[in-house]
Amino acid sequence: MYFIYSLLMGFAALLVAPYWFVQGVRHGKYLSNLGERLGFSFPALAKLPADSKGAIWIHAVSVGEALSGIALARRLKETYPDRPLIISTTTQTGQALARERMPFADAVIYFPLDWGFCVRRALDAVRPSVVLVLETEIWPNFLREAGRRKIPVLFVSGRVSDRSFARYQSYFGAFGFFLRPFLRDALSNASSFLMQSEKDAERVRTLGAPVDRVRVSGNLKYDLEVPVPTPLSNWLASEIKRSGRSPIIVAGSIVATEEPHALIAFGTLQGEYPKALLVLAPRKPECFDEAAEFIDESHRKFIRRSRLAIPGPASKQFDENSNAATIPDDVSVLLLDSIGELASLYGLADGAFVGGSLVSSGGHNILEPAAFGKIPVFGPSMENFAEIASRFVTAGAAIQVESPEDVGVAWIELFRDPERMKKMSETARRLVADSRGATDRALAEIVSRLDGVAR
């Protein structure tokens, strides 16, 4: 079964190789981290002592998972300071955020491609005593090799989205004779499945996870750390005060082709609030230039964060074209073309929009603005966060709309009704606070696994 799976992975790699190459040349993706993905070279691990105890390996696919795992990662490092803490991601944006927000980690690497030789090299390099997979990214060869080495693998804050479950169901219908026993065997190598909800627990059991290893422990995303002010947020706060700009709208995690929708929503608001300022934050770096083009086509003046002479992420470079740190009166959009600076800006927002929801992308995490007591407004596509979105809307702590114009109208109605806005804000903050605890439950399970491990 595993040979057939690896063979299919090889065919898939050949099919997408031209795309990888083009993206590597155009955006620096894939090619720059191919050595790590193949398991040949892990420069970040070279500095680790050869005689250190077995590492704690946390895998977070991308930005959302990395953000949700910050509190757990910090607690594990405090509990086991003598064990290396290794963070892996799959995406460049996840990698950048992990380096920025988890400086206490001993190394940040890319997760290996799921071929046996890649996995074995990665496990030899990391030498983990435990592997924690945030949410539910299933890599059969990785699980199998970890099982052979008796390395506990725990799925933490696991979930199986509506979209993923429907996809598995369709695959079962066509290839169930192969896929069901294959998944059952792969998942049997995991030690524990700590799922977000009972629905997620039932779904992972349906996929083949051993029933006695599955339990509900909650969602790590509720345990997110409220970001501290950054140089950018401090500057923007003082600039808002100086210029009298209001209201401030933060549109975060905007995905490709969603930028025009966010600009339409903002335009609806501008009709009533001409001094409004939009902070537009694309989710991926390759979308920064395209977002700038969309803003330009909307006939709005804007400033790119990368052109502001304000200290920021360590990777940021300023040049002779950098602007003085002011927002001219005729500028209505600040394009946040950086990674790791969005979260703190939600604290300055009068209105918040969470992207990936006005196009068919599945939505993004609404808890970052909610933790600040900001009311998340989002579109109809929230399949990836369906439970959280439904809970907040039902409690009157968030607003879900159908169109870009509706987003703008929602902001206007909130600003016209301060009492309603205050009540919704307090409810949003309370829901986040009352739902914390998944980190403690996960930590208890991990400690029980590690305390009996000598290596």
C-alpha cells in the first residue's frame, strides 16, 4: 500500500514540477527550501548540541496553525528547557511567522516531503522524542516511520473540515477498497488524537483513527496570546492621533482576488466616513504586488508598509526610496506588505474584516480581532472555521454577510449604534476568554508521554 502511495506521490510531483519551478523563479518559493524538504540539509539544526535530549517537534502547516501553537510551544519550552524545541512548517509565510513569533524555539525548519527517504533523513536530523501535529495533516509515510521508531505522534487541536471530510468521502466512494485500510494503517501509528470538537472526533474515527486514542480537548486557537504592541502599531496609533483619521478598518488575511471585494466594502464605508483609513493585509507575500495594482486601479492613494522607515521584522530592508513615517491626508489605504505585523494592528481597529471569506477560500481565523474585543465581520465562505463562526454569530459577537457592500453597511450600522457595538465587543472578548484551556489539556497529555522517555 505504501509503495503505491509513494508512487502516486511521485507522479503528482512530476505533474506539478513545472509549476514549482516557475513559482521558484518568480517568487523564490519551493526551490529555496527544497534541500530541507528532501531531508538533505537542515542548517538550523547544525547549532544544536549533539548530546542533547530528544527534541520536541511541533509541526504547523502555515500561519493559522503556527499562531495557534505559540502558547503551547512556549509552555513546552518552559517545562522542558533541556530538550530542543523544533518548529516545522510547510509554507513560507508560516516559516516567517514562526521565526518572528517563536524566537524561543531552537530551530525552525521545513517539513519533509512524504517519501520514505525524506522522512527518514528528517527524523535522523531532528531526533525527536515526540512529534506534535497541529490540526490534522495526515502524512502516511511520516506516521509509519515514526511508528517504526516508536516516536509518539500526537495530533493536537485536530479538526476535519467539512470540505476535507467531503473530499475523503468521495475518495472512499471510488477507492475505498484501497484507501480505507491504508488510512486505518497509517493512523494506527499515531499515539493520540486530541480533537477540537465531538464532530471532529467522530470524523477522524470515520477516517480510521483507533477509537480508544481519540478524545476532545478543545481548540488551541482560543488560547492565542494577545499580541503586544509593535513599532508599527505604536507608530500607527500616534499617526492616527496626529491626523485625526477615523474610523480605522483592518482587513486581514486577504486572499488572492479578494482585494477588490475589500476595496468595495471600504468604498461603501467611505461614502459616510471620508476620513476612514484602510489597513489592507494580503495573506501571502506573492499577493503584495497584485494588491498594490488593485488599489491603484481603484484610484486610491496608498502607502506600502515596506516603504515606511519604521523598524519591523528582522528581514525587512529599507532603502533610499523609504518614505518618512507619516500618512498624507490624501492617502486612504495602508498596504501591509509584511508578515507577522497584522495581529497587533487589530488592537487599533474600529472595524475588522477577516478575509478568505468573500471568495470560495474557506475563511480564516476570527479570534485575533475578537481577542481584542473587535467585532469580526466576514463573508459567506467560512467552511474552515464553521464552528467558531457559527458560535460567534449566534452569540451576537460577529457579523456574517453575503457581499462586499454588506460588509461596508455592517460597519456603518455598528458605528451608528455605539451601545450595540459595545455589547458585541464585550461578548466577543468574553467568548474567547471563556473558551481557553485546550493548551493545558494538550500539555498534560504531552507531559504524560515525555516523562517516561529517557532519550
